[in-house]
Amino acid sequence: MRKVDQRQQGASAVEFAVIAPLFIALLLSIVEFGMILYTKGMMTHAAREGARYGVVFCTPRRTAGEIETEVKKYLNLSGLTSPATVTVTGAGGNPGDILDVKVSYTYSFLVLPSDINNFTAGTLPDLNLTAETVMRME
């Protein structure tokens, strides 16, 4: 059995101490990116649900307020409880007209600690995400 050189003892601990913060930051970044993609997907689905709710033929036609309420209800059910801005254009139109539903949401970083934002001199602002769906009235 070889004798370990006394100068090499503790080298693994030092290497781990150097690499561990970088690995943890990478792991947290991956989780944060996943949360951003989830938020964007839920916004897209909410805009689509609102547009579908508005274009289906009914008498009287659904108003912009009703469509906005439907979109916000979907967002709340998906866990996006922060206020989102919903813009509905073309509600109550005739068959063949365009209905446009746009959802804007300000994403605040959830997983990455604020210390990382302080380390980057505040260059990680909140993200403004948007999703838009355009459909024709039935």
C-alpha cells in the first residue's frame, strides 16, 4: 500500500469548496429556467382558453370583460397569482372577425437568490413575458 503524501491531504476538500458554489448556482439556474418556461406555457394556454371562450358562437356574444375574467381564472388555477395584464381586442364581433387575446405577466425570479442579482450589479431585472392568441369568430 502506498503512503499518501502529507502535502496532498485535504486537496479534495479544497477542490469541492471551489466547485460546489458553481455547481449549485448552475443547478438553481436550471430550475429557474424551468419555472420561466412553465410560466410562459401557462400564459399561452390561458390566452388560448380565453380566445376559444370568446370565439365560440353564442347569443349574446361574450364581452371583453368576460373573456378577461376567464383568462385570469385560468391563470389563478395554474398558480400564477401575481396580477397579469389581459388585453382583449375584437370581442363581440361578427362571424369571421378577428379576436385577439394578449396576456402580459411580470416574472420575478423565484429560485435564484437575490444575492446573485446583487453580485451581478442588479442586471437581472424582472422578465416581462407575453403570450398572444388570435382566432376568428365562429
